[in-house]
Amino acid sequence: MPRKIIIDTDPGVDDTMAIFFALCSPELDVIGLTTIFGNVDTELATMNALRLLEIAGRPDIPVAPGALNPLTKDFEGPVPFVHGADGQGDIDLPEPAGAPLDISAAQFIVEQVSANPGEITLAPVGPLTNIALALRLEPRIADWVDEVVLMGGNALVPGNASPAAEANIRNDPEAADLVFGADWQVTMVGLDVTLRVRMSPDDIADYATHGNPMSEHISRVLPHYRNYFESNYDVEGIFVHDSSAIAYLIAPELFQTRRWPIRVGTQGLGRGKTWPATGGHILPAWENRPLVNVCVGVDGERLVALEAERLREA
Ligand code: BDR
Ligand code: CA
């Protein structure tokens, strides 16, 4: 039986790859996309989610629009220098034919999880606002969700949105602290591993040879994103963020994990930093917090090969 997942996403170039990777993987049954601000604003994220499902030939999968702003502040704005003003590498896509659901992302999550207790895994690859709102709406989803496997955070390495914090968590640290503090199994696929998964220029070029609409779209959206990485990091190609969370769902044996409680900094320069209590004396702020499965090691080459293989066979 494939594992039912809801991908909560801010597409986003790497979100695009992650969504396609999941759709091409027989181990997973994507039962919905929920959208969130981050790489773009929520309205554009919703339009892009619809566009991507149409490119993939899966317009039957519902899209539920998410929150417009983080729990306690206004959204600080998109990152066109990373993902393009359209979130898709500035390639001028047509409007989607379909429309989103008229219920919110949080309502959709609660409805689906309540109707399928124990069966649904949440895969957030953007800021965690919708997940926190779903928990607020129905706290019992913590018992009914199979697992939360998220891309975000940085346990033992610096951030990417600030020296302290990873972008998804920094966009809504209050929501993240609620998600890491709820009594459910969370796996954090953060920068500790995603900065060790690199798609090389040759790997990228290979997508152009697959001959299917998803790989073709990936080839079109990647140049802008790749340019951001090559101009800002000492890397050839790109780091693989969101697809790493999907890879964990398919092939967890590619990862090494540690189990630590996590708190999220909400103040000052440390806003958005995920702080694991890695040992020794546990301070009160970390007491009685659930243990998070934190990914600390990864076989990046096998991960990149797995994703390429899935897209090639699409
Ligand atoms: C995360 O931030 C976004 O830019 C990416 O889509 C990914 O989810 C990486 O820090
Ligand atoms: Ca993302």
C-alpha cells in the first residue's frame, strides 16, 4: 500500500522537483497539496501548485490554499532572487485551468487526517504555519497523523536565511515551535543534510534528456535557481532541499538520524534557529518535549540518483 501524503508547499523551484519526485514514486500516494507563503506569496503558491499538477497530468489532486501570513507577524516577502518572481525561474507559465478548493489548508489537513486516522503523513516543505493552524483547529490530529516529515531547520550547521536560521523555519518560528512541540513523530530533514546533497551540472543536464513533461519543466526552471547557488555558494550545480524530505519518505536508509528535543528561537538574531538539546543536562525549556528524529547524515549521491531515476521513468 502506498503511503498517503499531503505536501504543504511554497513552489518554488525545489518544491517543484519534490512534488514531481513524489508523484513519480509508487511508494507514495499524494492525496493533496496545501500551499503556503515562503518562496512566493500564498496566492502565487496556490496557482503554481495547480500549474504543476497540470504539467504532471494529475489535475485530479486537490489544492487547498493556506495562510497568508505567519502566526504572529506579516509575511516578510518572497525571494525572487532565488526562485524567480513567478517562483518558477521566470519562465512565463500560462494560467492554470483548475481552481483550488474553497476550504483552507488547515481545514483540508484536519478533514483528511480525521477521516483516515493513522494513515496520512504530512510532508511540509515550506514554513509550518498551516500545520500549526491545523493543530490548533483539531489538536487530536497529533494522534492521528502517521508522521510529519519536514524540510526545514538546522541542528548543527549555520542557517541559510540568516546566520542562525533556515528559511522555512525563519518564516514562522512560532509555528515551528508548536509543530516540534506537539506529541507526534516529527522527522526534521534540514540543512544538516540538504547542504550535503548536490545535483551537479551533469545531473541537471540529464533531466533535459528524459523526454517527459515533468523533467522538461524541471530543465526550464532550474537555470535561474542554479545561478543563485553558483553565485552565492562555493558550489557547482544546486543543493537539494525539498526533494530530500521526499527521499526520506521513500528511502529512509539513505539517512542517519539522532533523536533530540528541539526548541525554536523566536527572538532577535537567533529568530528561527532550531536548537536541539544534544545531551548532558536538559534545561527546563527542553523538558517534556518530544524527541524529534533529526537527520544528521545522508548518502547524497544515491539520493540524487534515486530522484533522477524516478523522473526518467515517468
Ligand atoms: C527551503 O527554503 C525554500 O527556499 C526552499 O524551497 C526550501 O523549502 C530551504 O531552506
Ligand atoms: Ca520549499
